[in-house]
Amino acid sequence: MKILILFDDFSLEVLKTGALPQTSMSHDQNLFQLASVGLEAGHKINFTSIANYANGPNFELLDVKPRLKVGTSQNTLAGLKPDLVVCNHPQAFVSDHAPYAKKLAIHPALYFIEMPYLMEGDQTRAQLISVRHHIDFIAVQNDRMKEIASTFYGWLAGWREPDRILVNPLLPPAQTLEIARDEARKVMKLRPEQVLITNGGGIWRWTGFNDFLRGFIMAARRKDNKLVLALSGFKQRENADHSDYIAETRKILEDNADLVGNRRTGPNTDCCIHVENSWEEGAKNLKLLYAASDFGLNVNQDGFENWQAHRVRCLDYISQNLPILSTRGDGLTASAPSGAVTFIPSLEPDDIVETLLDITKESKLRSRAVEKSHIWHERLKASSATADLLNFIEKTPRRKIDLNRITLLEAIWKTEKKDIADRSLPRIAKALGL
């Protein structure tokens, strides 16, 4: 097949620099995974931006070669005539300039669950119109996501083909330990008895990071503290969706400034809360932090979002053989071999402090967890489904859409209650008493 993969504008600019297979957006990893498997299977892969695709058929494409090396193509959409167009933003297909091609929407996360406050008005409408009229296949990360997507898109977009919602989880990267642990701990100025916990992702509003941070500070202020917490960054520059939550994080750090610093460059190289100077610097030094760490942190608020989530930061930890310190609830950590994850009972301060003190006392906890993490990595690797997904799409015709069957959302739009249609998806169901 000829496969065209759509990225947002910012990610595409990063890709043009040759910095593959990375952008600052973790959700792009799903697209890289599909591109890599597609190339190995002999499919032709091209990249372009969502904006290019929306603006018409004559736009720049990037050729993608083995090992995801990118180069400028002389071809256009009209010249390529792809068999399959792929994006991780379903609303990208609302302007369909390739009506002959099959469409695959990859859901790294269910955005209407993860960030319903962003799914307002026109964006909601565009996503549902795309699902209703243009998308042929949907890929999700786990069975929990599939259950939710089938229900919501069935109600609101008339999706009646559950077999076309395919579970295709993002897998952890290959296990590579590029930096020796002793060397990394020396760079981070860590004493042998100190326990380093790294938060290897953004501080998003659905996480329980601020609650954890308060509990960590309580533990760190105890006599003979052995704990060090590393923050790899707050958020990407272009990401403004979590600013209010991060403002709370920064206030906690300001109120405890004597504990905060940068162990590598200063100030306060003996700090117990290490903060990278920027998201970009944190990304550059992330493998150093992982190599020096005893645990990777994955804390999230209990609720619907956490129940269905597929945590990318956990995949990164697994790829580095790094034991995980986590709250319960998400499907990925629930699948862990016994001993690979140390669970915090809750985000109540006493539970956080008690768990942190326990991990400083258990000297063999990390070595046992490292062994279990390797087993977990092999188990997840064996669950790879991308090749099967591409085979299924190649042999399956485009979806037939029954336009005679009115959807719930179309019924709403045709009533006087148009204000309901301008709300987020969860609110629509609530407004109708569903």
C-alpha cells in the first residue's frame, strides 16, 4: 500500500530536521510505530502535515526511508494517490482531499475523555463528522478504549462496525541502556544510599503529580532523607493546555525553594528536587536521568481517564528496565508482572510518605523489579499487532455508511437545542440523560 501519515505542523517541522524518530509529542510515537512496521512490510510511506492535507491536493510530501530517514519528495497528494491516510487526530479528515483512500484514525488517547474541555463546538463537530462520513478504521490502545470508543461513536456518529475498531497498542521502545548507571549517578552527584525517582513526562492536569509532590516534600523534610525527585520538564512550549495545573506545581516548588535546584548544573547541586531548565533540555538528558534512577514515577488521579489510559511514560520506563512507582487503576500497570511496579495505595499524604520511606529501606527492591521489567518488556513486545492491523486494512474494503440512519448528534443538531451540540461529548450524553 501507499500510506500517507499526517502530523501536526509543529511535529512536521521537527521531522524535517532529521530528528527521527522523535518529536516533542509522545502521541506521535504511534505514527512512527506504524511507519516502521509498514516499511518493513514493503509499504511506501510518506509524511505531510494536517494543514497541508486540509488545504488541497497539491502540497509537499516527505519521503520516508528505512530507519525512518526523511527526505523531500517531488510528489504531491494527487500524484501519490495513497491507498491509506493515517492520523492521530480524527478531525483531520473533515476536509477529505483523498476520497478514494481508506482512512485510519489512531487514538493514542481518547481526547474527549482525557481533555473534554478542549472538545468544544466546532472541534467536536469536526471529529464526529469525520468518524461518521470519512473514517474507515479506528485503532485504539487497549480493550477498555475500544469499549468506550464503540459506545460514544455508536451513539453520536452512527458507528456500527465494532470489528473496525482495532486494538493496536503502542509498544515500549527496544531496551537500550546507553549510559552506565554508575556514570549517570556520578553526573547527577548521587550518593550510593540515595534513591532517585524520575518523573519522565509532562505534568498534566489528570495526573496526581501535585499531590505526590506535596507528599514527597513531607518525606524529604524528615531527618536523614535519602530521597531525590527529578522533573524532566513541565510541558512542551506549544502546549498551553495544562498551564493552570502547572502554575500550582510551580507555586509548591517556590514555597519549598530550599529543596529545589539542578544537581547537574546548579544552583543547589545537593537538592532533593532536581528540575531541568527546560522541556528540551530535559528531553536531551532523559536517558541520563533514567540510567541514574531507581524508579520512574507514574501517578494519576483515580477516575475514568486513568482507567482507560495507556501511559507512554511507563513504556519509556520499561524500555530502560526502570522499576515503576505508580498509583493503581490504569490498564498498563495492571498488566505488570508481580514486583515490577511498587504501588502507592492512594494520593493521600500519609500513603505517599509511607511508600516513599518503604522504598528507601528495601535494598533489594530495585534489583528484583529490574528483572521483572525485562520480562514485562518481552511480554509487551510479543503483543505487537501493527502488522496484523495493516494486513486487515489492506484486504478490507472501505466502510459503507448508512446515511439513512440518523445519528443521535444529527438529531440534536436538527432540534432547537443546538446549544447542546456545542458542548463536549461527555456533556452531550449528560444533557440528554444518557
